[in-house]
Amino acid sequence: MSKEEELKKLEEEMRSDASLPLRESNLVFGEGSIDAAVMFIGEGPGYHEDQLRRPFVGRAGQLLDKLIVGIGWKREEVYITNIIKRRPPGNRDPSPEEIEAYKPYLARQIEIINPKIVAPLGRFAMNYFLPKAKITRDQGKIFKVGKWFVVPLFHPAAALRGTGTLNALTESFRRLPLIIEKHESLAEEVISDDDENVVSQQDTLF
Ligand code: URA
């Protein structure tokens, strides 16, 4: 089966899984290149995402687009999705049970895309992969979670609220192409303990 077919099958499975919570909202599966080097993972769809059934299409999404274009990439070249694939009512935080329910699907989605870097956006998505990490301390650093290299980034919505956060996010974006370029040698940096590129082992998630 091709990656495209596998993703389609996964989406159909999710659509027909009656045990999944939040089924009163639309399914926002994710979009982008099936061969993306970077997979951006947000918290969950908001109002606009639910309406259009596409991830990151509101104000935060516009900033994400700008940051992607700012480093010479195109939105269609990356893959964008969320931990939770349906909008919680009133944009409340997803419950641990809701996150748990969607977890096997996200794990399979990451497996299919097989990105060089997983980039959780914001504290919430970061803590899904790195329960002990702190966003202000650890954003932009490289972690190894299971077999994935994880680079947590500030959420674009937070960057819309503060210049310092925006500057830090922009700087971390600027480093992404280099991290991808050095991807093959990152494993060595786990051992080298280089201050610039802290790579910490965390508990295996998948
Ligand atoms: N915020 C998120 O975390 N995800 C989206 O898709 C949109 C906004």
C-alpha cells in the first residue's frame, strides 16, 4: 500500500470509529506532504479548523504559514496535524481520556509520514511527547523520543501575543533546515552532549 493509501485508510478508520470522543465536531485529520521532513503537531482544531476541516487555518495558522515561508519552505511541503482530531466544545483543553483515545491514530500517522523531525507546537503538544519538558526552557532543543527526533516549538498563538515569544519561535524555525540537514549525525550528538544541540533521552512513547 502506498503512503497515500495508508493515510486514506487511517482517516476512514477514524471517521467510522464510533468509540472516538468529540464526534459532534468535524474530523480534522491533517494535511501536507506525505514525504514531509517535518511534521508540525498542534493541540487540536479551533473554530476555523472545524469549519474548514483543515488544521491551522485561523490566525495562528496564518503565522505558521508565514514562518514556514520565511525559511524558504512551502506549507504543502510539510505535514500539519493535531494531537486531537476534533474540536473540543468551546475550545476547552482536551481531557486525558480524549487524548488517549486519539493516541493510536496519531502514532500511526507519524509512522506513515516517517518525518525526520516531529515539531510539537506549544506546551500542550510538547508535553504529550515530553511530559517533563518546560516550553520556555526547552523550545527549540532537540530531543529523542522513541525513534523520533522531537523539536518542541512555541505555539504560534502564543507568538501572536508576545514579541519575545515570536522572536524565539522565528529563531527556532530558522534552525530547522540545519537540523534536517544534520539529521543523519544527530544520533552522534546524543553522545556528544553538545550544548548548542541538547539531545536528551526521554521515556519511549510509541
Ligand atoms: N491551534 C492548534 O493547536 N491547532 C490548530 O489546528 C489550530 C490552532
